[in-house]
Amino acid sequence: MLNVSEANAKSSQEPLTERASARFSEMLISPYIKERLAAAKFTTPTPVQAATIPQALEGKDVLATAQTGTGKTLAFLIPVIEKLLKDKTPGIAALVLVPTRELAMQVVEQFNALRGKHLLPAALVVGGLSEGAQLQAIRKGARLVVATPGRLEDYLDRRLFHFNALRILILDEADRMLDMGFLPAIRRIVSILPKERQTMCFSATMEGDMVRIVKDYLRSAVRLSFGSTSKPSENVRVQAFEVAMDRKQEMLQRLLTKETGKCLVFARTKRGTERIAESLNRKGFSAAMIHGDRSQSQRTSALTGFSKDDSACWWRRTWLRAGFTCRISRTSSITTCPKWRKTSSTALGGPAATAATAWLQPST
């Protein structure tokens, strides 16, 4: 039976406040990393970072649940960088599994911004990008691999590289990987990893298969939990509108007309995403879309345009929760499928400092 020690931030407000007020310069990390953090203008850790980093540096398995946008990436990258600097053994020492290529690219970008000259760049292993460039990074000696499960499993099936030197496994946005059907791939990948390793798991929820993942892959893990992961951020205002199916487009346009900022719209299917974006562009709205059949250049273009311009961006529901970072001050979200209320609400904890969300629920 798994022994999970509790370190629940919600029920321990005073210690959490003390930890959260500490600065990176006061943490027990190397001067080199402190210098790199200062150069990147990271000064004060978030509660997730302040609680996770000391435990991870001690080599403990960590299970952390928190809303998206709470700084989980840096919480595991700092311990990874520390250990890579101390242990120079050749080979891939750390593996980060994430649900989408966009999140993988963000993790790699963050690592490369902090590693400095003492470490080689991380290797990105995802679909939709050049296979040759990804393999070349590994062959040049990358010691951190950031991957999506499907593409990594393909490489391993072809025996293109191995994980014999692996010491750290990180499952980031683990619940989203399970929602996207990656559990079989994760199991096959983990089955070939060294048994003696440190495992860190980060998730917004602890439901269903997540319990099995924890039981099977974490050993005497430190349990860190921050606030509620099943409701929106306190800054989110939630509304619901009952409308006839044939009036949803009209209602959507009315809601968009009232909004002065940017808006995220969730649709049920890829084709539905395309129909909504095309319709609204014809009506004079500036709309971009992202779904699984779009090329990487199209997806990157949509993200870049959304971050820079006052445009509406149309997403399938899996993409937002997968860890996108949009540096904007106010966002509205509309979903046309009421059964996604919980998923969409959890997602809004990350990308928006202030947000409003609405559901267009078919009337009966």
C-alpha cells in the first residue's frame, strides 16, 4: 500500500504563508541557479514552488495537486537542473512527460532559459516537428528529454535511444494525459525505465486513473495540495445561458460583442471549431482556431496572434487545460458544451488573472 505523507497547503495556512514569502535567494539551491533565476527575473517562489523544491531536492517522490498556472514547471525544473549539475554521468538523466507539444515546447524553453552554459539544451520529442532535429539533440548529449507519450513511445519502439541512465521521471499535467487516452503509452514507457528513480507527479485533479498512477509509480511520496482544484479561480465570474440549438451562434455573437478584451471559445469537435471560427470571421470578428489536425506552424501562429492582438481564439477543450501561457490581463471564456463545466472552470485558474466564463446550454 502506498504511503503518502500529507503536506496539505489548504489545511496549513500559516506554514504556507511563511514558505511563500521566502525568496529564491534564501533557498538551499546552488549559487549558479540563484544567479540564473535572478537573470530571468524570478525572485519569489509561488507556494507550489516553495513547497515542492525542498522536497524534490532531498530526492523524495512528490505528488502535487494545484490549479493550472501556479508555477509547477519551475517547481520541478529547479531540482532537475540542480541534479544535472551535480551528477555529470552521460546519458538521459531526466524525462518530463506532458500531454501536448505546446506544453512540451514551453518546458524546453523554460529549461533552456535557466540552464546557462553548464548544461546542454533539452531534447524535445513531439509529433508535428522534424524527427531528425529531435534525435540530433539526444545524440549530442541532451540529459533532459521533454516528450509527449505518443511520439516517445514510437521512438522507443524503434530503439532509437534508451533510458538506462534515467534518474528522474516527471509526469506534468498527468490528469490531462489520462483524459487524452495516454495511459497505455505511459505504462509502456514507465515499464522500461530504471526502477530506482525519483518520480514527481503534477496534476490539477486526483480522480479515476490518477489514483492508480500514484499507487503504481510513486513511493512514499510527499503529498502537496494547494486550494481547490475543482472550481474556478476566485477571480472568475461564471454565467450560464439556456438557448435553443439554432440560436447558439446568435447568442455567441451577442456575448462577443459585449466583451472588450480577448475570448477563448471551447467547441466539442474539430469540425465544430472550424465552423464557429469561419462563421465569426465572416461576421467581422478576428478569430483563430486550434485543434489536433492543424499543423504546428498554424497552431503557433494562432497562439502568437492571440497573445499579441485583440482577437478571439477558438479551442477544442483539451488544448487550454494542457498548459498554454497567454500573458493577458483579462480573458473571457465561452463553451458551447455544458458537460465541460468542470474542465473549463479548472482551466481558467491559469491563463487569466481576471476572467468571465459562460456556458451556452441548449434549452429543453
